[in-house]
Amino acid sequence: MVRIVADLHTHSLACGHGFSTVTEVIRAAADCKLEAVALTEHGPGYPGSVGYAYFNTYRDIPSEMFGISVLKGCEANLMNLAGELDFDENHLAQLDIVIASCHKEVTPIGTIEQNTAMYIGAIQNPYVDIIGHPDFPLYPIDVEAVVRAAAARGVALEINNSSPAARPDSEDMCAEIICNAKRLGAKLAVGSDAHYHLVVGNFDYAYEMLSKYGYPLEQVINSSMDKLLSHLKRNR
Ligand SMILES: [Zn+2]
Ligand SMILES: [Zn+2]
């Protein structure tokens, strides 16, 4: 049976609003029989998160622990309406996986046209693998335009398992993203967005939404390690 084999979105104590160590996160992923977990700490633009030195020191963490792969990445912030990130391309090129997301603490809120252009700007960045929680109702977008741009660039859009709790009323946008992605052949990714290790590997909401709107699990980039690694390698 096809299933999600990697949690691509996790946080740790380091960001200032997480509650587990990276070791606990990795062990939790191994305990729920995943094959990989991505460490995707908030970028330096997020108030209270880590600086660049954190990402430069990932080398000390093994790429395999407790029998699973450890991907060392970030959740970069969209910093302006052009969709520029809080990392330059040299930094991003050194990471295994890059999520780019809007956060109200740092990302300006524009009109629908501006928000759409902002996401499309981030999608043009060759090192962005996944757009994080594009179902954020605080940033209304032309969903079809964003999905089209993502499909054209081979960037995955995230179905974020924490959205119902973290982004109230996001379900309609999530549904619209899934339906457009299905129709336009865009890739999706699933992540827990865990800020505590007990939430790592919880994909219940994502599974429910993907099945409800008929998006084939086989087209989710983290439904097999082969698919995942070829997605991550595509521009590296
Ligand atoms: Zn966070
Ligand atoms: Zn986020």
C-alpha cells in the first residue's frame, strides 16, 4: 500500500517555539516507521529562530540515525512581496531540502494579486523544493495561478498536517489546492509541521484531504524514497 514514508517538515527547540530536541524528532520518526525525516528549522528571518551558523553546522548530525535518513534543511521565510527568502542561494544550495513559507511575523500581507506574485516569485527560486502551507488564509491567492507556476517549475505544494490547528479556516484553500494540483499535474508534499516530537509522522489530516479530493498518493513526492530523492536532486 502506498503511504507517506518521510516527514518533510519538523521543528525543534532551536526555533524558540518548539519543544523537542532534533534527536527526539529523529527518533520519533524512526519509531513511527518512516524512512526519512527532514529537519526544517525556521530561517533567521523568523523572530527568535536560529541564525545562519545553525544551518552551517548541520555537518555534525549524521545523515542516517536510528536506521532512517536525516535530511538537513530549512523552512525559509518569504521576506517581501517579491518572494525573496531569508537565505541566499549559496546557503540554500548546501541544504538537502528547502521549504519556503509565508509567516505573519515576517511576511507582508498583500492583495490577492500581490500574494500570488509573491508565491510565484519564491517558486522561481531554483532551490525551493516545497512551498509550505500555501493554504494560509491570511494570504489569499489565485490558487490556479500558483499551482500552474509550481507545476511548471516542478515545485511541490505542501499539504500541512498542522494547518487545521495552526491556520484556522484553511480547509477550503487546501481543497482548492489539491483539486487544482490534480487537474494541472502539480506535485504535492506532505509534512507534519511538528513542533513537538509526538506529532512527528502524524499525517491524518493530509491523508483525509488527499483521499477526499481524489489526489493520487503516488504523485505525492514523499510517497517513496525514490520519488523524494529525485525531487530533491532535480536542481542540485
Ligand atoms: Zn514554527
Ligand atoms: Zn511554517
